Amino acid sequence: MEPPQLQEYDRIGSNPSVMTIGRQVARGYIVLPTISQHIPLLSGFSSAAAELQGGSPFLDASPFVESSVLSRKLRYTRKDVCRGSFLSNESVKKSRASEHLTVHLGVTVGCDLLGGSVSGSYDRTVLDVGDSLTISRRCSYRAGGLTLSESKEPLVLTDEAQNLLQGPNGLKRFHEAYGDFYLSEVSLGGDSGVCLTVSSLSHDDSEDKYIIGEVKVLVWSEDEVIANDHSSHHLQGRKANLVAHDTLDDNFLSRTWPDGLVGDALTEVRGQVQSYSAKAEKLDVRVDERIARLVWDLEDNEVRWDVCRRLWQEHLVVEMVFVPFSTLREIRDILLDIHQ
């Protein structure tokens, strides 16, 4: 499954209900959905680069000495009560629209001895009938997260990072090199769902034209049908759409059947809906079992760095939480010394 492009989150910034990256920066922390790339804790994130087309906001350069980072343990926070939601919905929609138009006309010219007339009618009827069926199952489950464990020993900044902070425009230059936010926590869990929509539409259009002419000479007259036409059109269409996803299996499915569900297509869709529905209904069990398989030997809820990578590979990381670098005591202490 292709990872989402971060630029997509800010392109809808005109919608005040959407938490764009810019709005998240203003509130003091950023929450993003996971990507396929493994992002270690304490990795830098540039909010400025996230708003640029084609630029990656995830920075490889680290302001910390690697040995001081690896000496710290990671803590798995189960959070006594896990969060989850499940939605199951089935809806049927029917629509009917009709239109009818009738027009009569008549024209007479001449005198009592010689004359003529034309009369006619036009009639049109349009009928549209639509039906749609939507079946959806969706489940979201969060089972704690990983954070850096507390320690009395501070992280050690590299000489380059210290020089940047202590120089002119130190914090700005530091942000340009390492980003203004760092990955503080990753949330574990999963998302799964399926949505099937089947729709049909019929369109009927009938049209009648009738025109007759009359010629009168003295006491004699004759009628002649000039036009007598009937036409009708019938259109009928069926369409089916299936969208399904499961983050634990790293699956995303999107299919369209323009001619509706017939024969093998119906059997295939029934199987897909049942399969993804079962995954969604058992999502919490699947997540807990996979986490337990990786971190079953926890001591004081501490996780090794290599296990953290495995959690990414097993698609258990669903969200990333970034907070400002300036909240770290190692950086805050240097900034306070400069301003004293």
C-alpha cells in the first residue's frame, strides 16, 4: 500500500475542520498517520519542508550522539484502557423522478372561400428510477504506544548541534539542520474496513409528434397528416464499487464493476466482503496477539530498539506524534544559558 503524501494534508487547508500540519504546529504538537518507512524515535521533522511540494519532512541527520540515544530504553505504554471503535452500517436508497410535457398548437389563414389551417401536438415523458445499496464495516483499535523512557542521564548533543544553538540565530539554524519537531511517540494498533456500493439506474424517454394540415376551397376540404412520429429510448445501467483496507496485512483494495455484479463477479465480491468484515470484527484480537508475540518478554515495559523496528515491519505502528525540539531539557538548558 502506498504511503500517503504529507502534502495532501495541507492542500485542504481551506476546510477549518481539518487539522492541517500548519494548524497542528500552532497547537504545539503534530499527529500523523504512519508511513511504510521506519522512522526511529527522536528523528527530526521539518514542518516547513512538509508544506513544500516534493520535499521530505523526515530528516536523517540527528542532533544527538548515537551512543547516548541507544543507551536509553523504549517504554511500552499499554494505557490501562485501549481505545477502539466499530461501525457497521447498511443503507438502501431509492429515487424516482418524472417529467411530462404536452404542447398543442393551431394556425388558420384565409377567407370563407379559400383557406387553410395547421394543428398539432407534442408530448414527451421522461422517467428516471434509481436504487442503491451500501454495506460498510469499519474498525479502529489503539493499543498503547512507544515512548522514550525517563532517565537521569541527559541525551548528549553533537558538537555541531551545540555550536548551532550557541551561535547567532541558533534555534532557527538548528531547525534548518535537524527540524523543529522530533518523533516523541508512536501509537500501536490497526485499522480495517470494507465498503460495498451497488447502484442501478433506468432512464425512459418517450416522444410523440403529430401535425395535420387542412386545405379548404369553397365547400370542399381535405386533411393531410404532415408529421406523425413516435420515439422512445430506454437506458439501464448497473455499477458496483468495492473499497477495502487492512493495515495489519498492509492491504488496500479498490475495484469497480461497471456492468454490475453478475456471475463470477458476485461470488468474488461476496468473498471479499466476508473476508474483510471478519478482519474488522477481530481487529483488537489480531493486534493484541501480534504485539504479544513481539514484546512478550518485557521487563518493566521496556522495549529494545530492534523490537521497535520489528513493530514497524509488522505494520503495528499506526500514528506518529511529534513535539518541538525546544521542549527537550538538553536543548532548553542551552537556550536558557544563552539568554541569562
